[in-house]
Amino acid sequence: MSRGDLGIVEKGKNDLQTEADRSAQKCIIVSLSQQYPNLTIIGEEGNSNSEVPSDWVVTDCDQGVLAMQCPEEYVNVGLKDITVWVDPLDGTSEYAQGLLDHVTVLVGLAIKGKAVGGVIHQPYYNWLTDADKLGRTIWGLKGLGVGGFTPRAPPEGQLIITTTRSHSSPLVQEALDALKPDTVLRVGGAGHKVLLLLEGKAHAYVFASKGCKKWDTCAPEAVLAASGGKLTDIHGNLYTYEETVAHPNNQGVLATAAGIDHTSIINKIPQRIREALA
Ligand SMILES: Nc1ncnc2c1ncn2[C@@H]1O[C@H](COP(=O)(O)O)[C@@H](OP(=O)(O)O)[C@H]1O
Ligand SMILES: [Mg+2]
Ligand SMILES: [Mg+2]
Ligand SMILES: [Mg+2]
């Protein structure tokens, strides 16, 4: 970004990759593989086993998290049961347009195919308002809770929905219309949209379209679930995250904040849309 050249590569229609996506993925994958050899890690930007500068490699752990009690159900988990899903830069389209606070870095942890843990790092949080306090890191583990900030409930008596800013379609709009929201917040990134749910700024994240992939939803699903919320496909089914699963989330995304009736929102999705995303 500061070099003035993002190094953009077009991967497909409305699907960019920048040098920041490539570099962040190398940093994360090399760091995790050095600390946990043989860990299965799947990143959005393909294989990244290349050399990286040594000061990119993270060799320490968060002592505050390590000091916590590991939930009983995870004590005997083996490395082979774990798949880590890395989205090194979520919200690339917005990043390329300079909407930096839409960007997050997502690291999701699945055990036997279930999304149970995740980190949502927002590197440019506060960049326009308080640059001295730039960035924040939110993590969640089902059974333990959420760290890095305190979730808040969305306002009662209204429906605020967040959805895509850069990947809309007639079907996406039709689903929103059917839900009759008071407000629609169109922002970039799956991570950013789930942060809006955690912050109490939206009640639901609705994306009635293909396009999101497993690395977009693994960490957000786990962090949201750790806070009492829920992320599923448009039919209300959980995605699975085992190593062999297909990457696209072809049945769309529907997520709700803690305390919001997920099923009642699912039930308002018109049959025509369900069939289109069957
Ligand atoms: N039609 C589409 N084609 C490609 N990627 C899509 C897509 N719809 C959603 N995505 C991906 O899903 C994530 C969230 O999308 P959105 O911001 O539109 O809600 C983004 O991740 P990345 O920015 O990590 O690629 C975006 O690229
Ligand atoms: Mg991408
Ligand atoms: Mg993404
Ligand atoms: Mg990405």
C-alpha cells in the first residue's frame, strides 16, 4: 500500500489478489508450519511454502490465551483431526479501493470438520479515527468464549442486515427484500460483517449467493458461535471444514448475532431463493 503498487492479479471475475494477500498468507502459513509441523493448513492464495524474510516468521504464542483453561472436549484432540483455514486478507476488493477498515485477516480452526476456533484480526481498525490505536484482534473458541473485545447486543425492535458491497446480484437483493430490513449495511469482507454482528451493529448477515469459500467462513463462524451467535448456509445447515471438503460455500451465508432467532430468519427466505441455492 505504501509503495503505491498493490501488485494486483485478477484471479477471476470480480476476484482480485494483491501483494498483501500473497505476503500475509506466506507469513501466516510459514509461521504456523514452523510451530506445528504436519498441521494441515489451507490458504486462499494456494501453496505458500516459499522462503520468507526471517522477521516475518512469528515464533511466539499469546501467553494470555495459553493461560486459560482448555475446554475438556479439546484436551485430547490430535493434530490429524485439525484443519486450519487461512484467509490472509478478507475484503480484497475494498482494500484495493482504499476502504481499509473493511479488511480482516482470518485464521479458522476446524476439528473433525467442525469450525470451533478462530481469529479475526482487523489491521486497519481505527485508521481514520485514532491511528495511535491501530488494529485489533478478536478470537473465539467454542466452549471458552470470545477474547479481544466484549460483544454487544444489537438494538431491539428493528432489523439491521449486513451484506456484500462488491458481490451483489439480483438474488442477493431479492433475499434482502423478503426480509424487509430497516437498514442494510453493505460492507466488504465476511470477517468484517461478522464483526458488525459481534459489535451489535447488525442483527444478521445475509448473502444469498455462491462466492464465499471455506476460508471466508471458518473463523467467523467459530468466533460468532463462541459468542452465542450462528453462521450457516441459507437453508440453516452448518458448513463442514474437513481437509477434503469442496472450497466454495455454494449454499450462501446466513449469520445471526447472539440472541437473534436464526430459524425465523431462515424461514423468511423465499422458496425460489432456496431452490436457486439448493
Ligand atoms: N462472486 C464472488 N466471486 C469471488 N469471490 C467472492 C464472490 N462473492 C464473495 N466472494 C468472496 O467472499 C468474501 C466476502 O465477500 P464480500 O466482501 O462480497 O461479502 C471475499 O473474500 P476475499 O476478499 O478474501 O476474496 C470475496 O472475494
Ligand atoms: Mg480473494
Ligand atoms: Mg475472504
Ligand atoms: Mg482473501
